[in-house]
Amino acid sequence: MSSVMRRYASSERRFERPSGREDPEMRAPVVLMVSGGADSTALLVLAATSTLDIDDGRGKARIGKERLHVLHVNHQLRGTDADEDEEFVRELSARYGIPCTVRRVNVARLAERAAKAGSNVENMGREVRYAAANQLANELSRDFGTPRSAARILTAHTADDRAETFFMNAIRGTGASGLSSIPRRRNRIVRPLLDRTHEDLCNFLRMRGIVWHEDATNADTHYLRAFVRHEVLPPIRERNPRVVASLSTTCDILSEEDSYLTRVATKAYRDLTRRKQEGMVALDAMRLGATDVAIARRVVRMAMLELAPDARLESRHIDSVLRLVAARHGSASTPMGCDCRVEYGLLFMRAHAQEGTGNVIEPFWLSVPGSHQLPDGRSITARLLDVPLGGDPAAIARAHGLEFSGSSVLLDADGCHAEGEGEACLWVDAAQPGDVLCPLGMHGQSKKLSDLLNEAKIPAADRATVPIVRTNPRGRIVWVVGIRADERVRCVSATKQLLELSIVGTRQNVD
């Protein structure tokens, strides 16, 4: 079924499923996140007595009661009121015969500890709730014998919540992703009440004679959501009573367009990546600069978040990186994120240095002539030598290799094509997936670098500590330091200048 057909097909449809074996999705646990407020109370009642669309391909359908499980998180922020909410949810769950799990967490204390990282009570409370829901879903999936991915976590977000989040994100400043507000589904988390308003659900509970608990903090306009709810939306509703429904439609459109742009940007990110290893990504700066800015922004954001998942990125951080790309040189740094530098036609993005990186090779340019110290205390040196008058370059290189037993090699300088801005340079980094070379002595036959390291008995855990010298970040391998040079840069009788590469010093353990 095409994406257009999926979008406009009736939500009431039911897919034909193969007979015989029961689909694991029909047995997987469904966790209901219930706080005790009107919306989550209605979610519990509807899940127990009516139909809901939990995005499992059945449209609106009854959920087997044996699959349901209520989760209540007591944030311990409101004293006896919080305890009363907890007791209310326990009693309501028992009334409908649904198991209830309660998690008690001192959210204020956690938020205080995380304040330096920019967290607050609201953010911490949300993180705690979703962490608890995911943990419970995993535990229940194990008990039910169903895949984790088949589980569902239902929240009681409504059309009102979606409108409020739209304005909250607009006030803070955001892109299409933020303006698309609350998605209907993200992985296992499904929001089946997004098309219903808070007032609809309150009326539903009143007709059933069911009470609910109001959270006093919902009226405190010190919190941004409460400010939007009580100060921003009311005057807009006076102008357009259907503003919530209108914004819900807008959010759906933005969400679908954002999803499409994300897919395009993901492909562009793969195509633009020239080097990638732990803590570092190098993108083709020239091609990135020629990419549509809407996609370029997303590519830079994806790279940053891959390197620093906890980074709190703003549009100004992304723009500062794109200005470097446009200027074709310079550097920038983002808070809690990464360091970015444009050089030699590439945008290098590195996660901020962290403790415990040990002897892992950080990519660098090696000047010729020049020297660079490695994390383990040794140094790589490079220098150019003239061929002695009447000397045989190939014989000299062979004798040199025997004398230094792999710690130093003589190569054809012209064959290495050492290059750089203003001076000759070689690129040094760690092994990359898919690396291939033609090891010296194999007469031009190619070999995977991983196989060469395996034959050299280098443990997989240590391979990121082996320096690999290349002609440039995208170029061929010149020397696997201490192990083997490449056949294509060996000295021959026509060699005019020698390039000496050496590894000197004693390895130190800096773990």
C-alpha cells in the first residue's frame, strides 16, 4: 500500500491476518500511563471498556484485558496530594481488574542534581515517566514471551496538549520537528486520544459518573505549559473556537513533511560521510555546501546528535557550522556537543574529549617533514631523504626495513602524494570499515585491512589504537604503522626521493 493510501485509508479498517499461529502483537503487553487526571483516567476507562486505535494495524478495536497494565509514577512533589493520586489510580485500576504498578521517584532531587546539564523538574519528570514505562514494558514483554517491539505504551495526550506543545515550542524557537508537536506514535509509544479534546474526555467521565483528580500545578502559570493553557490559548479561542482542531491538522501535515525530509536527510548524511569512527565524523564540506539548506541543517544536526546524543542544540549552533562550510575554513564548538572544523575540503566533527578514551587514535594531519605524538606516548615522524648518488632506492628500502623491523619504512615520496595546505601532509587515523590495501610483498594483490590486523594478532578491542597513515582522509593507505606498508608506494629503481616514516618511543598505558 502506498504512503498516500495508508494516510487516507479508514482508521476503522482491519487487516486480514494469516490463520493459525496468533500474531505476537495481539498478545503483547499494553502499558497505560495514568496520573489520575481527567485525560489519563479516561484513557484507562476507554482501554478497559471501549475501542482504541493503538496503531497495530487493526484500527479501533478492543484490547484484551489480559494485556493491559497500568503504570503510575509518584513524583513526590505534592506531599499528601501526590499520595492521594497514587491511591486513586490503584483503586480505579482494581475497579476495572487491571494490574497496577507504582513507581515512587524523588523528581525534585534528581532535577537538582541534573541542573548543571540544563534539566528542570518538568523535563526530569518526563524522563522518569518514560524510563519507567519502557522498563515495565520490557519486563512484561519478557513475562508474556513477546518481542519488546510489539509492546505498546499508551499516553493520554489530547488535541489540547498538542496545541499547547505547538505554542510552547514556537515560543522557545524550533524547526519543523518541534512545530509538528506531539507525534501520534514514536516507536512503542502511542497516543490514541490525540483527536479528542480535554473537554470531550471530561464530558465522557461525567456521563459515566467517574471523578478524577486535578493537579494544582496545572494552574501555576510559572510553568510554560500552564502559561500557554491559561494565558495564550483563551484569547485565540475567542477569535477561532476551532483553533485546537485546526492546529491538530497543521501538526499532522508538518509531521508528515518532517518525516519525509528526515528520510531525505538520512540518505544525504550517508552520501556525504567520508570518514567515521568513535567520536568523529568527517563530511564532504564542498558537497554539503551545495546541498539545499533545509537538508544541510538536518545533516549537521544528525551528525552532532550521533556524536553527542545529550547535546542541547539550537538553530544558532547549526547555522554557525554551516557558516564555516560556506567560508571553507574555521572552527566552532557547541555546548555539550562537539568541536567542528573545516579543513582540506572536509567538515570534521568531533565529540568533546571525554575521560576514558585511552589510546584510541584521534585523526590528525602529519606534516612532512614533521612529528606527532600519539595518545600512548609514542610519536610518528616523517621526513624526506634524497637518494644517494648511484644508490639503488629499492635495495636501500629493503635494507632499511630489515634494520628497523617494521618500526620505520622508506617509501616512494612521489607515490605517496603527500599533500596539504601550504605544506606536504599525510592523514593519520584508525582503521575504518571497508578499508583495503595492497600489502607490500603480495605483488599487488589486495587485502582487507581487518584481515591484515587479524593475521598480525591485533585484538579487535585494540585495533582503534593502531595508526593508519593515508594520502588524505579519502585516500589510499600508505602504511599500517608497525605492520605493513602498501605495495603501491614501495621504492623502485625510478624513485627520485625517499619518504621515511617511523614510529618512535615507548608505548605507555594511559587508560
